[in-house]
Amino acid sequence: GNSVTQMEGPVTLSEEAFLTINCTYTATGYPSLFWYVQYPGEGLQLLLKATKADDKGSNKGFEATYRKETTSFHLEKGSVQVSDSAVYFCALSGGTDKLIFGTGTRLQVFP
Amino acid sequence: GAVVSQHPSWVICKSGTSVKIECRSLDFQATTMFWYRQFPKQSLMLMATSNEGSKATYEQGVEKDKFLINHASLTLSTLTVTSAHPEDSSFYICSASRAGGMDSPLHFGNGTRLTVT
């Protein structure tokens, strides 16, 4: 069945450091891929998405490229801020609204 | 602002009692809502798909009689944990889509932390 694997956290970085959170997936067909973010005390928010191979999703300085050859959708940001501290979830969908989530990765950014 | 409201945000109940969690779409109609459960340090697990005016579709391994879902209107879905036990303690999250299909992003509630003593 479909599944998502993402790196365990917490990821601890200093402000302005480069961020990578790895995400790989297993799926039949051609899923859509997502990154969701959950800030402290808030619900999940869609950060970015990609719906086909080689697509790059981007938002708020974050980027992720849909790599079918490596079944990956790694999240990157060139310079993190303290306000980026949150839990990040990688997810996939097989063509419906039903989402399969990874375990989440907590990011802590210190000044 | 929040487009999906979930209530309560936390609840503590005694073993054997039932707890109802509400999920409301605030400014749009949602024919479909989803209920997820999250254990500590684990991913969100889809429990069921709630369809307005019809029976919910449960994922494999989810007890239909324990987790009752009602989607009586286009803006409200409820999850009732019946005869709760300590192992039901978890974080429950709902989501809703404005129009369905992957062009419309899912909006999530803030979640409900249930503790059964």
C-alpha cells in the first residue's frame, strides 16, 4: 500500500542555516505529494505541493521537488528563521482527498 | 483565520463514558470531512471519511461501533468515542475540503486531545 517515510526529528538549527527534511514515499500510480506544517497550538496548514514528476512546489522560501526516480520529495529552505519552528509533515494522495502522512519532523530554530 | 473549527480542543473523561468531538467548516460547505488520529511521535492515521448524508467509510482496523461518525449537515461532522478506554487516549484531527479533488487544499482543525482516565 501507499506509505510515507520522513526523517525523525527533532532537527535543531541556528537561524539562517540550510534546512533539509527528507521524505520518501511508496505508492502505486502517480500520487500527488504535499508538505504540511503545524505551528505550535495550531492546525495543519498546507505548505506546498506537487502533482507530477519533476514539479517543484514552493512557498515561504521552502521548496520540494517531486523526484519519481528516487521516490522522494525532500523539503529544503536556504535560510531558516526562528518563526519556522514547527512540525513538518510529508504526505501523499493517490488521487482523492485521502492523505497518507509521514510521522512528522519537528524543526527547532534557535537565534 | 481558521476555516475549520474543532471542539473541544482537549477533553478528559473517565473510562466507560462517551465523548463527542465536533468539526465545523466555518465559511464553506464540505461534503466530505476526514477524521485522523495521531499517537505520540507517530503519523496521522486516517480513521474514516465522513460523507454528508450517508454512512461514513472506515479504514481497515477502525471499529465502527466505537468511533461513531455523523455528518448531518454540510458544515458539521461529529466523532463520538463510545465507552472510551485509556487506549483511546490520543490526538484526533479533522479536515475538510472546500470542493473536493486535489485542486482544493484540505483545511485542518486544530485537533482534540483526548485523555481517558
